[in-house]
Amino acid sequence: MSDTLTDMGHNVHIVTYPTGQEEIRVRRAKVHRSAPFRAETNARVGPSPEKFGLDLALLRLLCRVIRRERIDIIHAHNYEGALVGIAAKCLTRRPLLYNAVNLMTDELAGYRFIRPAWLAHGIARGLDWFTPIFPDRITAVSPELRDWFIQHGVPESKVDMVPAGIEPDLFGNPSPEKFRAKYQLDGQPVIMYTGVLNAFQRIDYLLRAFAVALREKPNARLLIVSPLVSESHEQEHKKLAAELGILDSIIWISPHPLQELPSYLALADVTVVPRPECPGHPVKLLNYMLAGKPIVSFAGGAKGVRHLYDAFIVPNHDYEALGRGIVALLNDRALAAELGANARATVLAEFDWRQICRKIEQIYDQLLGNSPAPANSPVPVAADLDCLTIRHNE
């Protein structure tokens, strides 16, 4: 998103955490990283004691960049970006655009940082009420997320549906053979999940579905490919896999750099989205589509795809159906190839950053008073950047 906006003539500054220098490629936007709060340990998704210090450092840096670079708009991504952006808006009086990709009611308890769970759910509901109040505009990455905001009191004119985008060049030259040899995968059907292992991703459903598939395809392998190390979650999932009798058929891979993701996905015969409740847009789904891989997904995670056209979609929480869907695509390679090809065509046609950023540019104009027209047309953005500040060039 940031590079595309830069190509469109905007002066884009990314203000973010000290981690991620090697994993995330930013070619043209200017990147400002906050100083580490303490010696850097393994990066993790969700809240942690270290994050509080990191967020304070991020806020300080953001305000400094806004004043030094004469920033016109704060564009905040994801929850921590929104909270930091709200504070920066109060301190600098700049308009705030919040790119919403999730709800805390769906995720906070799953991080297991706040105990007991009822307290986490209560705080999550409070955050979901509090956060949308302050941004001048909100972009939601799915129709369901936009509808949630409107149903919970956010004015319809304040919320736009702007989905996640893709970078086609990232998947241009995969090199799967080194991983095929490393994990001895010749001739074995490969089922793949990519992403973090937190509870809200429902890896338990993935494992139970794989157990169903393994009954008919005993030589199949499940590759669980995660960008981050999460020993506690991995041990929990391995315990369930052992109880199901499928542990020896699973390969656990973590961490991996982003540039290796296309090569891992090139190994897959079937990819899986096991999350049933997902108000946002699973970025893994876009990656699967861009890789041209057949997808089996619960209905709740199947954003922007259609059953038996560009994905195999099953009812939420029915892991038996999820497993049968995997088997169906392993048995019918022609159907699997058709779904994969259609998925790639869909993502290239509807999720290109260039058309998405034109929508974002319209919102910038309206925030600066350059265009009175509403921007709520249903145009088909999720960046994993924590806070993006933009100096708008008229």
C-alpha cells in the first residue's frame, strides 16, 4: 500500500516497531523505526508487557515525525496502530484514518495475556466500543466488519469497505524444490496452513480435519508454516495431534522469512483456512489465491470467494466437512486445478493495490476537504504496518 501510494505522488512515512527489518520489504516509502524498549526477544502477535513500552516509544516517534515532516494525515493500521494514532491525533490535531482489520472480541481472549477469559472478553468489548469513536474515517477490510461498525453506532458515512491487497511480484519466482527435498515430500499429498498459531486461528479444527483426511489419504502430510515461533501454542497443538494419532504426519515449520512463503505454498496440493469466525479478511487467503492453490475454508473465513468456483467452502465449525473437502480436492485434481486458477484470477482482478489505493486517495481528499462526495461505494486493504503517516501532495 505504502509503495503504491508513493508511486501515485504521495509522500509516505511509515512509523513502526523496531522489528521486521529483514521480513518486510519497503522499497519507496520512508521508514522510521522506534527504539527497542528492551533487548529484543522473539516477536509475537498480540499484547505483551514489552508492547506497552514499544507503543509509548511508537507514539513519541510518530508525533516527532508528524511535526518534522509536516504530515497531513495519520493512517493507522490495526488495533495498536489505532490506539497510538488516537493519542497522536489528540496531541497533533491531525485527521486520523483507521484501517480496521479485526475486532478485539474475536481475538483478545485467544492471546491468553489477560486472565481470566471473562475479563479479557469484557476489555475486548470496551476496546471495540472505544476505538471507533475517535478516527475521522474508518476503512474495514470486509463487508462483515463494516456492517459490525454500523450496527454498533458508527455513522455509515464514516466507514468504508476497503479490502486487503496483494503484491503479485512476491509470488513470481517460487523455489519449492529445496523444501521438497528437505522435508522428503516426493509423491506425498501436501496439505498446508500458513499463519500464526494463536487460539483464534482454530488450529484445533485444522488438526481434526486433517485426521479425517488421513483416514483416506494415510500418506498425506500436513505442513503448518508459521512466521513466528510460539512454543506454548505449538506444544498445545502437538498434544492434540498426539491424542488424534496424527503427530507423525505433521511437519511444523517456524519461523520463516516472508520471501520464503511463495516457495512453501508452491509445495501445497491443498491449502486450508480453518478459522470460522473472522470479521476481517484473512491475508493467508489472499496468499493462497495469489499462489493459485486450491483452498478449503470454513464459510466465515471465505472472504470474496465462491463455493466450487474459486474455493471449496464448508459450514462453520464442521471440521468433518473441512476434512472431507480436503479429500475431495486431493481426489479430484482437475477440480483442484480449476479452483486454484480461478482463485488467482479473482485476486489479480479484485485485490490489486493500484485500484485499492485510488479508493484510499479519495478518502484522503475528503479528510483534507478537497472532495465533498461520500466514498462509501462498495469497492473491493490490510497492511501489517502498525502506523502509517502520510503527507498528502495536492
